[in-house]
Amino acid sequence: MAPKPSKADKKIVYDKKLCQLLDDYTQILVTAADNVGSKQLQGIRKGLRGDSVVLMGKNTMMKRSVRLHAEKTGNQAFLNLIPLLVGNVGLIFTKGDLKEVSEEVAKYKVGAPARVGLVAPIDVVVPPGNTGLDPSQTSFFQV
């Protein structure tokens, strides 16, 4: 059985992969990936296969790799990526048109029911009025 790679080895591999993508591709799309399921993300990867590459990772590791790559190549334009790497984000590398890639990603957007503890992306307003329910049945509104 092959030995498991250490965390340091994984970081080195990730760093090489990100640097290679920064060298190979001309355009980068930064995407928010909050509340995106793995099946949905796999569909996006499959839809973009061929002309684009989706890369997810830890923000600090992505920032570190971008900073080191900018120093190594002398291309300071890569440093503009660093402030954008906040929250749950992914990078889509492409040589094609960003609008087409963005439209392809938007095809996989699906609605999701409200769940406890999640913050709604848009404001939800329930107008006052009769619910048609008994007062003992309205506890779910509090959630």
C-alpha cells in the first residue's frame, strides 16, 4: 500500500498546480461557492471541461501561492486576486470568453428551500395578516 502524502506534500502539489494554472490560462473568474453541493459543483466541472478548469482550495493557501507566484514571475497583476479570496470561493481558469463561462455556471444554479441557520441571499418579507392557522400551529414561523 502506498504511503499517504503528508500535509506539506499536499501543499506543495497544490502550489505547483495553482502556479501552472496561473501560467497557462489568460483569464480567471472568481466565484462564490456558498450553499453549493458537491453534485452541483461536479456538474459545473463537467460542463466546463475542455476549455476551463475549476480550482477550489483554502483561502490562505491560495493567497500564499498567488503571492509567491507574483514574486517569482514579477507579474504584480496577480496580486489583485488576493483581496477577492474571502469566504467560500473558487477560481475558474479559462482561455475563452468570461461571459460564456459565467452563463455556463449559471445553468447549474438551483433554488433551495430555507433551512434553519442559513442566511437568505435576498430579503424575505411576510406581510401581516391572517395565516388561517390556529395559534398553536404557527411555531414554524419563529424558525
